Amino acid sequence: MPVPVSPPPSATVTYAFDVMPALGETLEVAPGVFWLRMPLPFALDHINLWLLRDGDGWVIVDTGIARDEVKAAWETIFAERLGGDPVTKVIVTHFHPDHMGLAGWLVERFGTALWTTFSEWAFARLARAQQSDDVRDSFLDFYRQAGFDADMLAGVDRRRGHYAARVLAPPAAVNRLVDGHAVEIDGRSWQVMVGTGHSPEHACLYCADLGVLISGDQILPKISPNISLWPQEPLGDPLRLYLESLPRFAGLPADTLVLPSHNWPFRGLHGRLDELAHHHDARLAETLAACDAPRTGVDILRRLFRRQLDDHQLFFAVGESLAHLHFLEGQGKVRRDRRDDGVFVFTRVS
Ligand SMILES: [Zn+2]
């Protein structure tokens, strides 16, 4: 039985359905496009996945985190919804655990292959392997330079292996999704649209025939995607990458049905793109104002996130704080200096 939903009212988006599928069930949201939900062990407690009819088979889009309860929900879907039909493709939007987690398991089980962008596949393989000492040293340097004290640095070791614990080994080979190229599913063309900033090369899929965009985490209706700086790219500017990639979606029709990975399917893409583009304005202004004296990444973290943060939240929060600082640095609004203790500080350029 579908579960009723009453999303919070929004001035920008219109939620397309007032029900959502129960665990182990599906709900058809467009011809041949089915919505299913899988549990997540975080504050954000679910992910939306998609099943696309493909002739006599099915295409799976995103896979859920690697946990027994998610595998069990998949078993129910296989038995009661797929009816023994083959899976023709497993498509993954990006490398994050809730999307990539069970890709290897699904591919092996159905004797099919993985389709995602090259960067997302490569990064998933890399992130599972990041247990070596050189990686640990590089991560410790990165967080020390952001202003972490000894207590906070201990969290770096506690996080070791966290990706591998949530993601089974992705296949050793990939079918590459390329921005602007199309994937044919059930005789329909789904165009790959790559977004950046949230992950290296996030694949969205747009079907003009159906007027449907599978937006992954790139465009979400209620929460905004996490945009963080990570130690693998210490001088990166992910917020610039994110803001630069949003306009690519503005050319899609206004009535596009957007299928996001969290919250609920919606219409109102253009208004939501505007909202997401300006979502960071207030925090950027607060960050800039705070840099009236030299500030570390941790200083900005304490300013932007006043609540108590657990280990998991701490790394996302410092990543977001650094993303804001680096964006301002890229715009020439703050200057980066290195203190004698090696920690980077940022100061407003007046
Ligand atoms: Zn994500």
C-alpha cells in the first residue's frame, strides 16, 4: 500500500504525488518509470531509487547503501515487482554510499554491468582503497591545516574505512556515461547531463519523450546538496563547480517532472534552480564578515555550525566551511595565508 505524504508547503516547487511507495514496493511515476525507497541509517533516513522498464527487463538507477536491510528490501522487489525479468543495466548517478553501495552486488547477481561516469566509478574504487598510510598522512595534513586540534584529528582515524564499510566493491569495469550522450532504454533516449560540485562527475538523466529528469543529489527539492571540500583535492573550489553546473539544467522545460534522490518527485525545476543558486548567499556573507580577522576553517565551522556535531557531521561541516572560504578566495574576496604552525588562515580583502 502506498504511504501518504504531506510534504511541507513550498512556494517554489509542487510535489507531484501525495503518496510514496512503502518499503519493498514501487510506484509508477511516469510510463515505465517506477519509484522505490530504501532506508538510510542517517538523519536523512531514505533514498529514492528508480526502476525503468526496458523491453522484457529492467534498468536499475542507484542502488542503496550496503546493509542487510536494504538487501532484504531488494529481495522483496525482485520477487514481487521484477517477476523474474532480467536486469539489463545498473546505472549509478554518483559514488556516494547510498547510490553506489550495492552496485557490485546487483551487477553480479544479474550478470549485467555498471553504467556511470568514469570519475564516479574511479572515485568509488579509490575511496574503497583509501586505507594506506600515505592517504592517512595526507588526510591528517589537510585537517591540521584547516585548524583541527588533536581531539578532532583523532576522528580522521575513526573514519578510516567508513566508505568501504558502506559500499561493496564496485565492478572492476564500467560503461562510461558521457555528458550529452544518450542511453537508450525501452526505445527512449535518456540524455546524460553531468553536474559537478556535490561529487566529481554526477550523472543526471533526462528523457525528453517523458519530460522526466532523474536528478540524483544534484537537484533536490527541500534540502540542498552537500557541497564540501575533501582532502583529495585540498585547493579545490567545489561551490564554484556546483554553481557553474546548475544553469545547464535551466534549458529543460518548465514542467519537467524531477525525480530526486531524497525528498519527493516535483515540478518547478526553474524556481528550484534559482533557489539553490542563492542558497549559499547568506552563508557566504556570514563567512566573509567573519574574516574581518584571520580565520581558520575550524573558526568558520564554529561560526556557521553552532550545534554539537558528531564525527560524521564534523567532516561534512568543515568541508562546507572550507568550500565557502575557497569560493570567496577564488572571487578575490579573501586572502589565504599560512601561519607559522602550518595552519591556513583566511582574511577579508578590503
Ligand atoms: Zn550524494
